[in-house]
Amino acid sequence: MSSISIETNNENQLTVEEFVRYLKIKEGLQDFIDKDIKRTFGNAENSLNCLTIEVTVKYSIDKKKS
């Protein structure tokens, strides 16, 4: 069975406004993963019995100090 894990680093560096925008981006990507990628991975794994797909999505905030 395929798996998709999500890791986030340093999201506490964002201002409230930036964090709200970040959450909208993250939510949109999660919807895309749930609707398109998981189905595609499932179909691929079903077509080749020994195939397993694992993906890690990493969010990393490296905010530059001004």
C-alpha cells in the first residue's frame, strides 16, 4: 500500500498573516494529494502486485531576516 507522509519544519517563524497563507497553500496541496496522487498510486500498485510507492512531502520555512 502506498504511503504519503508530510513533514514540516520551522513553521513557527511565520507571522500570523503568513501562517494563514501557508495553511491555504498546504490545504490545496493536501486536496491535490488526496484526489489525484493517491488514486494514481493505488492504480499503479494494483497493476503491479509487488509495487509499493512511498512519498514524503517536506515543508520547510527558512525565513530570511530583514
